[in-house]
Amino acid sequence: MARLGLDFGTSNTAAGVMAGGKPFVIPLEPDAQTLPTAVFVDFADRRFVYGTDAARAMMDGQEGRFLRALKSILGTPLAQEKRQFLNEQLTLIEVIARFLSEIKSRSESFTGLSFDTVLSGRPVRFHSEDAARDTQAELDLRAAYDLAGFKQVDFLPEPEAAALSVAGQGRLLIVDIGGGTSDFTLCDRVDGHTHVLASTGVRIGGTDFDRQLSLQHAMPLLGAETGIGDPFSKALHRAPRALFHDLASWEKIAFVYDPATLREVRRWVRLAQDSLPFERLAEVLDMHLGHDIAYAVEAGKIAANAGGAGQVDLTVVEKGLEAQIGQGALRDALESYAQQIGECALETLALAGCTPEQVDEIVFVGGSSLLGAVQDRMRGLLPAAKTETAEVFTAVVHGLAIAAEG
């Protein structure tokens, strides 16, 4: 019976099998190798919508609830909490299960095969600072696969999967920077055979980059750091940071839309030195525009990284409202993250007793590995190594397909 290779990602998901002796990525959507890891609960048609259709429904302003970056909640208490979705009380693990069931169904429909078993990618560390949460995250994901209808699930660290599929000879360092984590595998490639020497990872990824940029460039336009007056004195205090942090975090945006929170923000409007930013914030909460802002920040990040003007278009909130992310601002915002990523890469080498001079090639995998701040840091740490960015979005699923057949 065929085994499906499945790369369930924070931002995108892909599935693959071997065909004609080569890894084949199953098109989960027309003309696309990856599917956005996104769910939209459509209130009008009372159904769940997935992938690009989910993102489009949110962008079109359809009534419902949009969820993205669900992988980031694995291992946290949020994963186990029951919430109302249409006429059901579901945990987010059960929502993930429905997404995975959709992947299973689409894969079976395209290939004509039945997939009861799956080889799933997983970060080396879901939670790098909490071993208990890291263990729980895999248990949560396993439970989701079980609920999705898979009878058996095995896991393979994502950078180790990528190491099976990428080209190159000699000693390779796989640098896999995804939406939620950064993972590293040091391996030797000789005559097409891969020998893993060490793997490790840190819970830093593209969604963290987006949050930092949003907090620095978008949230101040909505009142972050703006003074609020005390109705009983002349004292001022800053707007509470927790709301802005949640509104800037992909996995938490869907849960900020609470009537009590909106009432509190409207109170800030009355008490603020400058009421306009909080009027914008109230509009965002009332019209559920948090994900629109997150997508705008992400687009600005990508544009700035490509050398253009990183415009964060917030006209959905207010006509003409925008923020700019220049290349310098992008690098400054990501500097601390790039430093931590570099430290984790060196930890991988140390675990294998390898020096930077002994690495022949750095292979970048994952969309966030394309950021200049990340690549420059890695080149600075391993200046003698060649660099490769081929198959950034498919190396992991290719490797999972190869390993699934083995």
C-alpha cells in the first residue's frame, strides 16, 4: 500500500509520492506545488474552506473565521481548547485534522491511490525552549493525523528529509527556515548516499519575522505605544501591548475579535491624547481586518528583501494609509533573529565535531531562507562554503516521498 509523504507546514503544505523513480509533488491545487496552510470557516455556506480558496474568502470579506499558522499552536494549551465552529465545539487539533483529511482526499483523488499511512515531516524542535511542549506537539500532530483517517503515521525531521533530495556532494549544511521554525542538518553526501551527522533547530521562523515587522511598522499606526489618559487624573499610560502582540501574530489573530476587547478600545478612543490610531484599531477589530494587515506586512517584507520599496498597504483600514519597510529597516528588525539562527547552525556543527571550514556547501530550504539577513549571516559564519537555493519550496516534500518509499 502506498505511503504518502506529507510536509505540513506553518505557511504552506505539500504532499508527494515516488513516480518513475523520482519524487513527484501532488498538485493539491491547480498549477501549484504547495497549498497555503489556511482554513476559512464559511458562516454563510456553513462549511470549511481550505488553501487559496480560504485566503481568497477572507480577502473578499466573506463572513467567517480565517485561521492560518495552525502548526504553531501544537504543543500549547490553545491546541486543546474547545471553540465554537459553526454548530460544533472543536479543538484546534480537530481543525488541523480536517485540513489533513482534505490533503488526504485530494492526494487520493489525483493519484487514484489509497493512503492509509503517511510519513510526515516535523521540525527538529517544535519548541526549542520547552522539552515538554516539544513532546506534546508531536503527540498533538499525531492525534490530528489519526483523526484525519491515517492508520499509521511516522515522522522524519524536515531538514533530514531535505538532505535526501538536494543535489550536492561532500559535507552539506541544510538550512531550513520555514514559517515557524529554523532547522539544520549536517550531512555527508557521497555518490548519492546521505549520512546524517547532526540535526537541531530553534523556534524562529517567518511568522516571527512578520510579527516583529508588524509591531515596528504597522501596529504604531493602530495605537501601539500611544498614550491613554486616566479618567480620574492627569496621568498617562501606554496602550496594553498584549493586544498588539496578538494582532501581529498569525496564529492568534482569529481570536482577538471579542466584543469586550472592542468596547475597551472604544474607551481608549475617548481617553487618548491622539484618538485617530485607536479609531483605526477599533475599525480593524470591528471589521476583522487583522489578517489583511498581516498579509500586507508579509508583502512589504518580501518587496523589501527583493530590493524594492517595502510598502505595507493599509488602505483596507484607511484610504491612503501605509507604512514603509526599507532594506535597512528589514535587516535591523531581523538582526537578533539572524543571530540566533546563526548560533543554532554553529550548534549543529559542534554536535558533529565539525568546524565551519569543513562544510563544503550550505543548502537553503524554506521560503524564509531567502531573506538576505539570514543568508548573509550564514555566509559570514561559513565563508568557504558554496551556497545553493534550489528547490527551496519542495526539497522537504521530495525527501519525504523518497523516504516514504524506502
